[in-house]
Amino acid sequence: MSSPFAGFDVRIDPWAVEYGSETPTEFQTDEEAVDLDIAVEHAAEAWAPITPAFAGPLPALAVVDGVRRMEARLVVSTGGRTLHGALGAYGVGVVHCRDGRATFGEEIRGRLLILGSGHMLPAPVVVSPGLVYEARSVADDDPDAPLRGLHSEMRIVEEQLARRLAGDERVLVLADGPLSIGDNTAGRVVGFVKRLFKMYLGPEQLPVLRALTCGTRTPVFLIRSAGRFARYSWFIRIANRLRVESDLTGLVRLEVSEGVGVDEAIRLAELTTSVIPRFVPSRSRDPRAPQNLVPIGALEQHLRRGLGDTRLIHRRLATLLARELSHV
């Protein structure tokens, strides 16, 4: 029987995946050049917290999210060269919220064996029945490049699912994470950014951000940046903070493609500010409260269960590799 690894010498990196590779990694930050238009909804000097006046019927909401999991880091040799690789899985799905009920919808799962440095296995690898890993490649050669490749694949699938759901103009699609859909679709897709790595606003606007109370928002502003499409954005305070917490606690940033137009962006800002605080979990329910909304947290748990037992998967991979090495 021919080897599923086609001449690649594949071994398991002994460190647990959550600690990274044994090889040190230096991450490089991609500093994007940003051009900000603060005066989209109000002039800069008129910025103040906005309480929404939305009074329309609540739309059907589709919350899209994905999870990814590194199941094993790999050290691969070929032609006298050592490569980094990864065995990983992802799950992408949607929660439909309508008429006071929330239900799980479509789910998509994938398993990948990713090699770095531009190398790729010629065919999928069958670890065991039901555990088939599609071959992928990433160009970078650093230890975490395969993990980034797994994340990128998951994000592509999230985008595809969000696009399909947005085909129904009656549905508001809330996609967890920065928005990846840059053009105008049949419906509306709003990116929900719960981890504020970049504030975008200048020091003149930050006092307004800190002054937000639960259920209020900033004015809409426009972000243009190198390497990404232009998008309208706004901040919402979705829960009040405790006195001992940072004044940025409970803040999220939302964004929508510039292609929807400024009037629609403002309407979506009003709508999301009215709707999203209703889905905030209690602090006892979710350690990432209040930003990790109830549908997002439930969907993540549901998708992770569907990926299977990582310990069993690791053992089956080790069995396959041991069988391969016995023939060397």
C-alpha cells in the first residue's frame, strides 16, 4: 500500500498545540494605513453619544460564526529541508433568531492538513474512517503559518455562508469578527468586532466613546485603509461596566461595507444598537461576557462538540504515523 504522505517524512511536534511550536516565533504586526472620515453622520465637534430612535419591527437575525482547532502540529522533512505543518479542523454555522426563538441552522465542517513553505501533499490523508484531511499549502515558512492558513480557510467559509444568508433581504446577518464582504450584497451583513485591538478614533473622539451608556452608540464614521475595502463603522455600549472595570468594558465595534450607502449604514447603526444588547449573556454564564453574545457562545460550543474528541484524533494520528514508520 502506498504511503498517504507521498515521500514526506511527517512527525508530531511533541509540544501541546496551545503552547505553540518548540521553535520560537516572532510575529510581525501589519500596520495598515488608515484614512478616517469622522463627519459622516455628525461633524467632529458635534460628536456625542446617540440613543437610538428605532421603532420598527425587529428583523430576523442570522448570527454567523466559526471555530477552528489545531489538532496536531507537525514537523515535516522533504529533500533535506524541514517544514512546519498542521492538522486542523474548523466548524462554521449560523444561529437563526426570529419570533423570540433561536435555532441552529446550517453547519459546515472541514479538516485540513496544511504544510508550510509552499509544499502540499498530493491527496487527502485518511487518518481513519470519518477523519479525512484535505491537503492545503501556505507560502510562509514560520511555525504558525499553517495555523494562519487554517484560520483563513475558516474565514472564507464564513464569508460564503454569510453571503448565502444575505440573499434573503428580510434577514440581518451578523458576522462575528471583522467584515470580509466588501461589496453590496442582496441583503445586509454587519461585522461584529468584540475584541478592540484597534480603536481607529482619535483622542478627540475617545471621551465620547468612554461616555457611552448601555444601549447608546457613537455616530457613524468611515474607515478607508490599505489592503481592505472601505466600511462604515460605529461603537455600541452593549452592557454597563462594573466600577472596577475598564471604561472600555462592554464596548463593541460594528462595521458594514461602504457599498450599502450612508443612509443604510445609519439605519443599521440604529437597528443594531436597539437589538444587540438583548443578546448579552450574564457574567456567570460566559467568561467573555458581555461581548460574547448568547447566540455566539452557544454556536461556538455547538460547533466545537461537532469537531470530535481531540485526544482520540491525536491517538489515531499517532497510530497512522507509527504504522508508516514501521515500513521505513
